[in-house]
Amino acid sequence: MCGLRHTCLTNWLNAGVPPASAAEWAGNSVPVLLATYARCIDGQLDDLKQRIEGAGELPDLAAAGV
């Protein structure tokens, strides 16, 4: 059963599920999850950079009067 759990968590993280969500679903803490599965989130830097750049395209709230 432990092998299936490991496979499931590995697949979630490789698919881009946020570590906090995967940890919650698995009943782990984020530090424990990252200590065990850190290699799974390695290699996602390009995707993360695109997300950060996309976040920079948010509307300017000051110009909108908010």
C-alpha cells in the first residue's frame, strides 16, 4: 500500500499539484512532503516563471481607484 501512496503523491506533484494541496490530501505536513518528494517538483521552473510573469499582467488597482 505504501508503494501506491508514493506513486500517487509523486504523480500529483509531477502534474503540478501545489505541495500544500498534495500534503493536505495525503494527511502530511508540507515540510514532511517536501523532504520526501522534493525531486518531484524539480524541473518545473519554466512553468513557474510563466505563472509569475502572467501574474504581472494583473490590472493596476491604483489606476482603477481601488
